[in-house]
Amino acid sequence: MSGRLKYLIWPLWIAVLVWPFTKLRGALIVLAAAAAGSALLFVLRSWAPRIALPAMPRLASFSGHTKTGLLIALVLFSLALPLCLNKYFLDVVVTAGIYVVLALGLNIIVGLAGLLVLGYIAFYAVGAYGYAILSTHFHLNFFWALPIGALLALLAGLLLGLPTLRLRGDYLAIVTLGFGEIMRIVLNNWDGLTGGPNGIMHIGRPAIGALALGRPTHLYYIVLALIALAALLTSRLNRSRLGRALVAMREDETAARACGIDTTRLKVLAFCLSAAVAGLMGVVFAAKMSFVSPESFTFWESVMVLCMVVLGGMASVPGVILGALALIVLPEAFRGLQHYRMLVFGAAMIAMMIFRPQGLLPSRRRTLELGE
Amino acid sequence: MLSRAAPAAGPAALLSLRGLRCGYGQLEVLHGISLEVRRGEIVALLGANGAGKTTAIAAISGLLPATAGAISYGGRDITGLPPDRIVALGVVQVPEGRRIFPGLTVRENLEMGAYLTENRRARAAGIERAFAMFPRLAERRDQPGGTLSGGEQQMLAIARGLMSQPALMLLDEPSLGLAPIVVDAVFDLIREIRAGGITVVLVEQNAQRSLEIADRGYLLETGAMVLEGTGAALLAHQRVRASYLGA
Ligand SMILES: Nc1ncnc2c1ncn2[C@@H]1O[C@H](COP(=O)(O)OP(=O)(O)OP(=O)(O)O)[C@@H](O)[C@H]1O
Ligand SMILES: [Mg+2]
């Protein structure tokens, strides 16, 4: 959308959207508020472009010292967080943490390799049900289940990716969308194994020998460790030769193949890595809830994770983390607006697409690709 | 210095296409073309827009499957091999339209050209050699490829192709859209590449310039080879003069 027009159209559009829910008076109030916000944004942007939105910090622009300082502060803050949160908020934070890792995982295939995956949550389900079944039938320890869940999801990714990824990229979106739905239907109907709609209960919580680690605080630290691991791995991947080959493939697949890059293999690899991360987090989710049912693995969940990746800034690790936190914590904080949550969410996504399509904290390369 | 040892002797031709047919889906673009490239030659492939030059290059590099006919390189049948195997054998293409990777730096672009070189040291040494050969790229080593000028991007595309240490380089319209002075530089570079022992197939719209440096040339029209001859003979040929040299 060009120039100034978007500042005008956006408030109008939001107002029309909320009209059915809020009656005319409410819609007018929303219109006034959005218009005021839009006007403010416009003034800021045209009068002081340096302090306005486009100048939001890009992490790469900080100096090494500032970055180290920020990182240390962040680590200390994360370590101390459980001390100052009540049980409810700690639970929200743990959930958010699971989504952070999921988003980092999906980012590998979507952000780095540039392939759209629509049924990502199915791999999460593979891990969750894998652990649920292994735990209730064979009392498999949580910590053993972590790699096993990842491996199961990886195998599912391999089965799905090998035939699909030889074809053009777009097919992956459709096939994974189908896989997500099939997974949900199977979980709902294979009563003998998955308990059907009732799901599986009494899943083992994390423990090492006699030492139980199932309290929210323990889960918090487990998830925190996994976030650190995932962030470390993906930022290393970002900076590795393999990561650069993924970027090359995303930017120009033909040129990449002409360089001798086996793009099919790269895609399968990226897809399997993404799937494995989801499987891993599925195990954590099952252990946290000690209960799984098909309701937790709907298409909506896949869309949420995808939005986190897009919102935060594809291919950028801090961006994806920020996106995930924003999408989990903010709606939770505005629980009073329960019914309008999804509406606000959708409006925010669209506003993002209009005003900042590269995401909140975009990666340097993405910004270049969008020709900013 | 630039090339690997070309595949050991055998038939005189380094590359040969025999009755090659291929196309996109139902659409056949090349209707059985034949072509021969001898070791150390520059061979020009001429033809109007849409004649199928890029298609032929894509078929040779394994990006597009042949529906009939055969491609052999160094006496070995390479029809149907995947592109990475063909690059590994020493055939590399520099695609039409300077398709460098815009978000990767100059250095990273070159690194991708050496993707099949497993040894990190060898890769780094190759990149340094490329920088020695292209000082302008060396000055811009950490600049994203997308921010280079058109001429610099074309140099980068060629340098990236050289990174795989090819024995045969397929250049698809390297002078397209460049200022005359840069075109000169590109043609000088092609001579230099051949002097370094690399055989060159040159696809060009600029028939005059390419036939001047080519040993031999082919004329492709709507998917069929219509003429073949030495560069000088083609330059003098009535058909070429009429359609491609505006004489
Ligand atoms: N990806 C594609 N899908 C379908 N048709 C294609 C595709 N690429 C090329 N063609 C068609 O194949 C024919 C030959 O195209 P090609 O690109 O090989 O021509 P060219 O000789 O390289 O032309 P130019 O000088 O313009 O680059 C054209 O008619 C074109 O429309
Ligand atoms: Mg062409």
C-alpha cells in the first residue's frame, strides 16, 4: 500500500471490522482511537523519521559490549524470573517458552529455507502422543523421551518431506496442511492407542530417579534450557555454511542449484530439523500437562506458530523469540477481552503487514531481500 | 591456474550434444540440437530471443531433463545427472541476468560457488585467488551482493562460477544490460578465462563481439541449429549479418 493512504485506510478498516461486535458507537470510538494513533504515527514518521518506528533497533547494530551486556542481563532476568511470579503467571510463561522453541523450530524451514509449512503442530502432536503412549505403557523416563520424541517427529518429517520436497516448494504447504488434519483425525479416532477425543491421562512428569522435577519452577528451567539450546543452535545455523546455503536457496533456487547445491537435500534436512524440534517440545508439553487430547493440536495452533515467526521477523532469532512472547503473553494479559482476542490478534497482524512487513526485529538479509 | 585438469583425453570433443530435445511440460523448445565443443575453445551460441539458448544451457547443467538425445562431457554420458554431479565433474554455468544472491555478502556468494569443495582451507584459498583476480570485489568483500552495481554483479557471478574450478564454463548473456566499457571488461575477462585453460560456451545477443573472440559459433533458431562455423566465417555469413549484425 502506498504512502499516506495506508494511515487513512487502516483505522477505517479496523472500525468496520469491529462494528458487528461493538455497535455503531463502539465502532466510532475505535475509529477515533485508531485514527489518533495513526495520525501520531504519521507525524512521528514524517517529522522525526529517526526516532519513529523504522528506526527500531536492529540487534546487529549494537556494539559487541552492549550486546554482551544485554545478553547477561537477559540471562540473569530469566534465571530469577520464577522467584517473582505467582504460579499462574509462571504457567503462562512456561507455555510461552514452549511456543518460543516451537517458533524457533518452524523458523528453520519457514524463515531460513523459505518454505511454507501449514501443519507444523502435527509434529508437536507426534512428540506429545509419542511420550504419552511410551510413558503410560512403558513408564519411559521424560529425559529419555526427549530425544525419542524428536526422532519420531524427524522420521515423520522424512516420510513426508522426501516425496514432497522434490516437487516445487508450494506443495509442502498443501501436504503439511493435509498432514495436520489427518493427524488430528487419527488422534480422534484411533481409540485403542490415543484414547480418541478423551485423550491420554496420567502421563509421567519429569523426574530423575526419585527426584521429581514436575513443579512449575522445574518445568520453567527445563524449558529455559531448551530455549537456550534452540536459540544457540539456530543462530549457529544462521552463521554456518549450511545456513548460508539455505539463504542462497531461498533467494534464488536455480542459481543455487547451478552452484552445485543439492537443494532437495537441503530442504529435507531443514524440514526434518524443524519437525524434530516440534517433536521435542511435544514431549515437554505432554509432561507439563500430564494429559494430551486432540484439542491441543488444531490448525489454529499451527497458524499461531507461523504468525510468531512472521511477526517477529523471519530468520532472526531474537525476532522470532519476541514474536512468540508477544503472541502468547499479550493476549493472556488482556484476558478480559476474551471474545475479541482473535479479532485484536488479526488486526495486529494486518497492521504489521502494512507497516512493518519485515517483522519486529528482522534479520539483516531479510531486510535486503524486501528491498528496504 | 583456474581450471582443474580437464577430463583425460578421449574423443576430441569436451562437450557434445547429440539430437538433444527438451522443453517445459508439453512445450518442446529444443527440437533435437547437436553441438560440439573442443577443449580450450570459445564457442559462441547465437540466436534471437526465445530461440532456446538458455534452455540449452539449463539442459547441459542438468537443471532441465532432456526428453531425447544425449549429452556427453569428456567422453562420458552425463544425460540425466543431477546439477550438483555435473558441477562436480567440472561444468559450471553463469546464469542469465546476474543471478547472484542479494542477501549474501560478496565473500559469501563466492563461498557458495565453492559449495562442493569440502575442505575449508581450499575454499578460503579459492576465495583469496578470486579476490586477487577481481580487486573490485575484494574491496567490497563484506558488502551484500544486492548492493553491487550491475557490472560488479556480473563480475561476481562469473567469479562465483570460477570458484568451482571448472573445466567448462557456460556463460549466459554476460554482457546483457551493461555499459559499453563494462562490456569490454567482460569480454576481456572471457579471454582471460580461456587463457587460464577453461573451455567456454558463450551465449550472447552481442553477435559481433562474441564472434570476434569465439573460435567457432552456432546459430540457433526456434529450437534448431541452422548454422555452424568458425567465428570469422559466421561473421561474414549473409544470414548472420542480416539478422544479428544489422548489416
Ligand atoms: N520456465 C519456462 N516455462 C515455460 N516455457 C519456458 C520457460 N523458460 C523458457 N520458456 C520458453 O522456451 C523458449 C526458449 O526460451 P529460452 O529462455 O531458452 O530462450 P533464449 O534463447 O535464452 O532467449 P533470450 O535471448 O531472450 O534469453 C521460449 O519460447 C520461452 O517462452
Ligand atoms: Mg536466454
